[in-house]
Amino acid sequence: MRELIAIEYAKLKKFNALKIIFGVYMLTVPGWMYFMNFFFQLEPGMKTLFTSENPFDFPHIWSYITFSASFFNVLLAVIVVVVTTNDFQYKTMRQNIIDGMSKQKVILSKFILVFFLSLAATLYTALVGLVIGLIESTSYDWYQNIHLIVLYFIQTLGYFSFAFLFAIIVKRPAIAIVSFILYFPVETIIGKIMNAEVYQVFPLKVFADLTPMPFFKSIVASMKTQDGKTPWILDTNIQIILSLVYVFLFFLLSYYLLKKKDL
């Protein structure tokens, strides 16, 4: 395990674009939260659409930080795409095999990379939320709603495993990045055309709904459609199960494709 981590780290530490993208991500997440706090102070009426409480204190901060940070996951997903496609372009995976690593270990090293990037994004998001909560809160019941960080990790792992699979299929960096980003609106458009219940189980839709807009489900529950029915949304437990199933399938399909490819 240490050998695989060391190999991936050796590749990444020389990857300047990764440092830039990760730096932008690290600045964007707290920067966006600061902007929203400033916006709510200027437009307090907008804040009441979400909650009458301070959205940046405990325990509300966890729903806001995970919802906000989820939009910037695409930046880190691009890292997964670039690193994976670079392995094909520069044949580094082939070189690892020539140097004595088994194909299984080479593939496992990529899975480890996806897992640790997901973990790093989650821990950083949790740290930002904790700092903001400590600054804004008068009571320090930080542990309430902390489970949302776990949901954020599952979501991040889902996005990154999908990006990894996408990179394996496309292989060319520029085309893979553009195609991956375009897939998000494409899935949304297709989902809007199809039956609403079917759209609920689309992979990126399932991942996104793990960290919904704060109070979204309670708002939807109070809504009525034209025929008087309440809009149907998946239960959180079902979303978790589906997300984990998708992650497993993405990794399984990635493993199958890499095993078949001439690295």
C-alpha cells in the first residue's frame, strides 16, 4: 500500500496544474461562504427564504458548506481526469508494469488516488465548516448534522469515480475534460425530458441529491403538483445505497476496461 501511495505521490508532486487547481479549490470554498455571508447581510430577506436562523452557525453550517462545496467538486474531478489521461498519454502505467509492478497493483494505485482525493476534499470542507461554525456560533454543538460530511464524502467519491471511468473511456485529456463537464448539463436535459421518477436514479442526480440545497426536502414536501400530488423524491437512505452501488459499478467497470487495455 505504501509503495502504491508513494508512486502516485511522486507523479502528483511534479504536476503543477494540480497544485493550481487544488489551490483554486481551497480558496473558492471559503471564499464562496464569505460571499454568501456578506450577501445575506446585505439582503436579509433572502436569508429568510432558507432559514430564520444564522445559516453559518452550528448545526446549520454543515448543510450549507456541503451544498456549496459540492459545486466545486468538478474542479477536483478534472484533476482525476487529467491525471488518468496523462497516464495513458505518457504511458506511465505501462512503465510501472515494465518496472515490475503487476497490472492489478497499477490499477489499485489509481483507485487509491481517487479515494484519497475524495478524502482530502472532504476533510478540507469539514475544516472550513468547523472554522466558520466556531466563528459564527454562540453554542458549540458542532456534532449535530455532522453526518452530512459523510454524505459529502460519498458524493465526492461518486463524482471522482465517474470522472475516473470517463477518463479511461475517452483517454485524450482535452476531449475528456470537455466531455466530462458537458455530461452534467446533458444528463440534466435528458432527465428533464424523461419521467421525473426515472430521473431520480440517474447517477449524477443521485450524487447531487446527497447534499441538497438546505431545507430543500422540507420545501418540496410542502409543495403540490398540478394534480395535487406531492413531488416525489428519493429517501436519503436509498440515495446512499444507490450512490454506493454506482461507485462500485464505476470502479468495477474501470477495472475491467484497464485489465483489457494494452497499457
